[in-house]
Amino acid sequence: MPKEEGGYTWLWRTCCLERVREAFQMEDCPGSKNVATNYNWCFTRDVGALTVTGRARSMIRQGGLVYSQFYLMNKLQFDSTKHFPWDDEDDTMAALAIDSTYSEAIRATMGAKSINLRDCRTSYNHCGRRFMLGVTTNHNRSWGAREEHRVTLALLMAMNREFQSRGCSEIRKNPERRTQFHVIGTKLVNQFTKSVTLPLARWYQEVLGKAEEGMLGTDSQKLAILLSLLIKNSYSSALLSKNPSIWEGKRKPKKGNHPEVQGLGLKDVIKNRGFGWLSTDVFNWKSNSFAPEVANSFPYPVRSIEKRYHARAPERNTMNSILQEVDQIVGRVQSLQVKPKRRFLLLWLAMRIIRQYHVDVWVGLYASTYQFVRKEEEIEAQMDEQESSDSEAHRRRAPPAKKRRLSNPAAINLKKVKKSFPHPPGLTRPCVGDELGEDPYPCKRGRSHPTRLDIFFLLFLYQFVRKDNLKGGWKSLPYLHAFAAARTRLKQADFDWLTWAMWKYFEKYCLCIPAVSKDRWLANSARSKSEPAWIGFDQDGVRMDYPDKPDGYAGKYGSTWHKDATIQDEYCWNVTCEEATSAEGLEKGARYYESLDRQVE
């Protein structure tokens, strides 16, 4: 090899690694199948790496071979104490792409620290500088291809005895016939690596530049997250199969009967064409976006950073669910031109947010320190269920789950209870009384929010005025984050109509609601700090001191506590998001909206 060419890089040939993988399987020995993992280098088919792990009862494991790997040494030019640019565990690129409203919703649900986007930009740029230094300053260096076998001490001693008995003879003969490597100039290898990674990095930055920071549209978020995965796997050997969204094509999710999920399908492209070319069927290059209807099949953006949060899975799933529905509805509203269909979807979204408000009220009451009859019964039922499971485990001679029994009856009443509400009760006095197991205690009129409209403004719109002034449980409410996401995505006229529809639902069906304040999401009554208080209004929408009295107070004003309204009978309450956005559901919804419009006229 001419020295004036600079350094050389040895690259493992995939075809030879495939022969190694087949040999290690030892198919002649039953039950000896091993775990072999193939890695692709720079989205190529003919260069890669391989790891082989022996199963516990496999023949190679019984012989003493635990783990074997064949990898490329040129990755060391990117290594910094075992940290590589845009590492697999680095989610800074996804954080830069995620909508700030969605990101804050997940963060608030988990009670985690907020993501500093300035640090994310610094991390992304620093990784880019490290990559450029690696591929521009190492042309004169040579990089080999490493073969490594991890063995037991017994096998190592046996190998040592064998070498000594042979007199340290050659391990492999006829080295001139060994063709398991591509040997290419390091400069050419680095130039090829740059040609793969830099266009993806520029494309990612152009997608981020389509909107203000934290304000990307949903399709652009999905595209930026997809590009971040491509960048991470573009410059060295990568396990592409670890990321189904870029490795697989269309596929059915493993859990549930959900629609097909779209992927780039690099598995077939690399196999058939030798390199991971991006399909023109997936992208619209002129508009710098996905092809029509393709983006809907890619994973929801927030799920890219959801893996960072391991606690509070039910709360996280609830938040993800409503945000995804808001995203889906807003996307359809923006694409539809027919007014009745658009208005129906906005009407459905208004009901969805009001429904989530109902859920948050009851979940919050059970999770609070307030006490009421049904909560005490729920605590006892959960304790009895836990005792029965412990006795069953003891019967099977299994260690019972650890459980702390509250011996103090007063402490039991203060215990927080987790309870889900797939069908939440209404917020009328009969429904509230049935769920509490007792009559609700009225809260007298307040000074700061004396009318129903003031309460509505506090519950839904105050977050847009002064976010930092709401505390005491406000930050993690799914209905608030859903409403904020709708405000971010919708045009002003559509958002105003959505707010008006929510107000009409609130005025008609929220007749007995828990007391709230800016300092506390669920305020207690003046009679006791351990009991929730409830608000009632008169016929003019003014808060009443005694809404529980017959016909209001002193027989002057009708109280909302004596009105009966069933929100569960509303059309939109019983329609799912999938039904509302389907072609048939849109037609039915448009007819429903037109019937309401005629009633208003």
C-alpha cells in the first residue's frame, strides 16, 4: 500500500460475518441456537459488525465461549470516554423538536425539571463539532478491524496449554487468502461518512427552522424526530433494527388492534439496493415534509421522550391520550374546508376537554386528603383486596407484597386513593351526592370570582394570563394542557369558537362544581379543612351562599343545585376520537351540528 495515500481503514465484509454467524449457530447440536446481532455501517449493506452471545444451554456456552464481537476500530475517532456524538441515550434533538406545550405537559405530570432548550442546542452543536473533528483530522491514521472473544477461565487455560503444546505455531495460516476485509483509504472513508451524515444534519436544522422554537407543527415534529434517529445511526456501526420507525416498513403494533404504523423500511432498501436510500413515497421533497397521509402513521411525537419518565404511568398515559386526540382533531380541522364538519370537530373537542375536566375533578378528589363516605369505602375495599392477594400468595408459598396497614382510623381518612373514571359522574347535585355518598357542602360566594363566568375564566383561561400565579395542583391537570395545546395549534377564530362551545357546555352541565382558588385546585370548605366545598349559582349566574336550600335562598333565586341535566346524553360525549374523524363520523357529526344550528336560529 503506498504510504503517500495516508492511513487505511479495515472494514468487515458483511458476507464473511454472515458465515461466522452461521458457524457459531452449531445447528448440528440441538438447542444450541445463539443470539447473533448484525450492525450496519453508515446505512450500507456490505460493511458492518457482528456480536454473538451464547445462550445459557448452548454448546459454545458450555464450551466456555461467552461473547464474541467483530467491530470496526474507526469509531474510536469519535470516542470521548465512551461517549459518542448524538448517543443513543441523548434526547436533545427530540427535545428541540417537541412542541413546548406538549413537553411541559409531560414534565408537569411527572413533576420533573423542565428541559433547558439552550443546553440542548449547545449539546447538539458540540456533538457536531466532535463529528467534524473526527472525519477531518484523521486522514493519516489507520484503523483496524477488531475481533474479540470473551471466554471463561477454564477455556482460557485450555487454550494456553494447547498453544504451548504446539510450540506457539501460527493461529491462522495462509494470510494472503484472507479476504474478510475491505481495505480503503481513511480519507475516502471519512469523506463518505460526511456525505451521509451532514445532509441529514442540515435537513434536521431546516425542519427546526420552519417555526419558532417549541412551535413546530405535528408533522414537522415527527419529521425532525425521524431525522434525529437517522443522524444518530449514520456515522458508524449501528443497530438499525433497534429503531422500528426507520428499519421496518408498515407493520401492526404488537399490542391492541391499532392501525398499521409507518416506517422508512430501510431493512428492505439496504438489502435490495446496498444503501439506505430514502424513499420518495414517504417524503415530499418540495414542501420539506411527509407525503400526504403518511405522517399520520408515524409515532406520536411526545412518545420519543416519554421513555425518560418511568413513574406515574397511568397519569402519563392519560396526558398522552388527550394530547394525541387534540392533535388529531386540530389536524383534521385545518385540512377540512366544509364548515359543518369543522364546527362539529371543534364541538367534539370542546366536549372532550369538558369531559376531561369532569375526570380531573373526581380523580383529584380521591387523590386528595379530603374525606367523604365513598372514599372511605374505596380504601377499605382496596385493603381487603390487598389482604386477599397476600393470603393467596401465602397459600402458594410466595412472599406477599409489602403493604403498610394504617392502624389509625383518622389517618385512613387522609390517605390518598388512586381511582380511574372511564365514565366520570356528572357535576350536578344528584351525581355529586351519589359519588360522595353524602350531601355536598356548599361554599359561600367568593370575592375574587363571584360569577359563573369568572369561575369559567379561572378554570380554563387564566393560565394564558399569568401561568406562574396558578399553583397547588394546577400544573399537572390534563384538561388544562389539552386546552393550551388547542390554543397553540388553532387559528384565533377557531379557538374563540371552541371557547364559546366549552362555555355553553359548562353553563348547561356544570351546575355543582368543587370550589377552586388560584392557590389550590380543590379548595376546602370553611367548616372543615378535611372536606371539599361545592359551588352553586342562581339563575343569573351569580354564586350563592346557600345553593342547597329549597328554591335557592329565601325563595328569591333558583339554584343550579335543583336543576337536572345529564351530560352523558349529549351526542359528542359518547363519540370516540376515531369515530369523530372517520368519514362516516364526520357526515353524522355535520348533520348533528346543522340540527343544533337550526335550533339556535
